[in-house]
Amino acid sequence: MSQAVPAPFALLSVFHKEGLTPFAQALVDQGYRLLSTGGTQRFLQEEGFQVDKVEELTGYPSILDGRVKTLHPKVFGGILAQPDQEHHQVEMQEYHLQSIGVVVVDLYPFEETVASGAPHGDIIEKIDIGGIALLRAAAKNYQHTWVISGRSQYRAAQQILQQGGPSAEQRRRFAGEAFRTSALYDGAIGAYLAEEDFVLGLPAKRELRYGENPHQKGAFRGDLAAVFDQLHGKELSYNNLLDADAALKLIGEFEETTVAVLKHNNACGLASRPQLLKAWQDALAGDPTSAFGGVLITNTELDVATAEAMNEIFFEIVIAPGYQPEALQILQQKKNRIILRLKDFALPPKQYRTVLNGFLVQDQDDATDQRQDQQTVTQRPPSEREWADLLFASKICKHTKSNTIVLAREKQLLGSGTGQTSRVDACHQAIEKAQRFGLPLEGSVMASDAFFPFPDCVEIAHKAGIQAVIQPGGSIRDKQSIAYCDEHQMAMVATGTRHFKH
């Protein structure tokens, strides 16, 4: 072990026992004596381990139906002691404290008990007191005590032990996980007692008409007032908020006057133009069918001429940073139309998504492909117009469901293949869509959110009239796609940055 004073005890107090046996064996192999109580102690003894009882260490029995077992100075003194501090050494000897160098806790399943529909009394009994206290104490003293805060960490911790023990950085990382576990656990309990749902500790709750479908309940947690003002229309729904989120992230990529039309979180029309009305007309031309019932967004104050043109079709939501007074009056003619005025709003740095029985967390994809960062990999470089269109298409591609292909020309979205299981299918879909609405593909460009595993997509694109391609690169068959482009005088740019959007 990396610690200066080897610790004789590893305290284990877990609810779920799966995977505990090999981890306990690794602790024993590293010279630890196992210390436990209650069900964990019995389980380990049945598995053939020699286990010291917490009651023997403290000289105090488990009391109040097991509610008080580990809450004792000899336990917490052993966890919180700093052996490199001389006065701590003196007090440890004076009060007969033994160092506890590893704490392993798997908390009572509070949320699972709530979800099971158990009676209130049973739910309250699944509020872990001693376990939370052990986690926090060990995490605070992570420089001397290694804390494992759940069964999902057993295997990784076992491997660390087999490699000689945790480093200082690993101890700190495990401590951070312990405090996160404690925070989420306490948040779930607080939400239950307040008769609220618990989502990432966000306090404000807004009931929605329903969730994604009418038979699903829905709610929003957060501060919508920080993002936009609702000037008109019916109450925002679950799907409205998903579409608004996608629209805000997409429009944030563009500095020129731009209008985008979104449907089911994907852009079906988008154009950048010097005049707002022309941007709207060309965005709508990209897919006038899908625009029906869609979400319209612009990064420019909405003027009267554009409002009159927009008012000719049915759409759910319009979002803009401002509205001319008469333009607002025009748009308000439809009673239920949602009109949002966008504020100067910065996206949070992290994204959260529920999966299985937990959350995925990742950084926002704030990487926007810039010309100076791209590598031309073909003999023919893109022309100036092609460069502008490639970067334009890349921005749209980044915000479109994978697998995706985006086609563009003169800063107009011509067609996209969205959410396909094959990149070839996405390519065919994008081309077919542009052709269906009479948008010429000759001289257009293509963007792909990931590399081409085969040269088939560039071949399909070339036959449709597409002359330049932007893609991340990195396929073992990149040379085949590049060779096809060179043979047919196409330009290809490799960004080195993938933009999957699942």
C-alpha cells in the first residue's frame, strides 16, 4: 500500500452482497483484517472469512433493532485519525483506537423501496444512517482512508488492490464518488418526504400537461425564466421543451442572420442570408412538408415582413431574441401559437441523461469545426464557396441525430438523412429528400457526423452531383474514400472531430 502506516482493518457494511467475496479476498491478500457487523458479518463468515465484530471493537452491542451499530468513537476515531499527526497518535493510544484504512459501504436501497410501493414505515426503515456517516467520514479523510461507496466499484477496487493499492489520486476520486452518492441519496429522501420527484437536486418543479405521450406524466425541473420569456400561446409541453432545447443549441452555432425549422429535434430547413425574409424563404424551401407543425427559430429580431410570411403556415413555436411590435401582433393571431423571446442564455457545461437506474453525464459538445483546424486530404482543395458550405453543413450535422448526412449549398440546407442505422441509408435519404423538393445538388457539399467505413457514400454523393465532403476521418479505409475523390476531382476535408448525437 502507498500509505505510510499500514491499516489493519477494512470495515465492510453493505446491503447488496453480489461481488463482495472476491473483493474481500483481495483485501485479506493485502493484509487487512475484516471488520463488520450484522448481515455483512454473517455473509463473510459463511464465505469462510475470519471477521472481527464491530461490537467487539466498540464494547457496545447493536441496539434499537439494529439502528445503532457503527455510530461509536472507536469506529469513527479509527476512520478519521491521521496517523502522520503526532497528537492523533497520542490520542489513538490513549483511547485504544485502531486505524481503519478501508471503508466499504453499500447503502440501504431507499429509492428501490419507494419504487416497489412499500408502506411508508418500511420506506423510512430503509433510510441509511450509519452507512452515510461512514461514507462521509472516510471520504473526508481520503488521504488516509480509502472509501468504496457501492457495489459497482468492487471490481475496480479489487483490481487496484491487486496492483498494489490505491494512489493518492485514486483515493481522492473514490472520495468524490462517495460524496456524490451521499448527495443523491439524501436528495432522494428529502424529495420523498416533501412528496416530490427527485431529479439531479433541481428544486423548482413545473408540472406539464403530460410527458412524451398523453398517457405519461411529465414535469420540468429548472428555471425556464432564465432562458426565455413566453409572450403568447398555450402552456409548454414536454415535447415543446425538447424541441426548444434542440433549436437553441442549433441556432447558437450561427453568427450570420439565420432561420432554422426543426421537427422532432432535427433541422428540416435552415438558411443563412443577409436578409431575414430570404433566410426564412430558403429555410422553408428545404422541406416545406416537414415544416408543418414545426419549431421556427432565428438569431435576429423578427420583422414584419418575415412574420407575415411565417404566418402563412401552421407551426407550434417561434423563438427569436426580439420582435418588432407589429410582427408580434401578426404572430399572436393564432391563439395557441407559442411565442418565445430568447434571453442571453449560456448552456450549462454538463449534459445529463437517464439510463437504466442512473444517469449518464457528459460535457456539452462545444467543439465547432473551424477552417484553420481542418485538413484537406485530397489533391483538390475546396473552393472558397465550398469551404463556407462545408463549415455550414458541419454545424447542422453536429446537431442532427446519428447516423446523419447533411447536404448544403450556398448556406442552405438541401437535405439530411437523420437517425439512420446505416450511413449509406442516411446518404440516400438526404439525396432523395433534396431531389423531392426540387433542390439542385450539382456543386453542393456533404457533411457526415462520423467517418466513412467504405467509399460507398462518396461514390453515391458524386453521382448525385456533390463536389466536396467534410467528415472526421479515422477509418482504416480512409484511403479508399480519398482515392475515389481524387479520381473524380472531389474535395475532402478531415476534421478529426466526431459529432455523434444519439
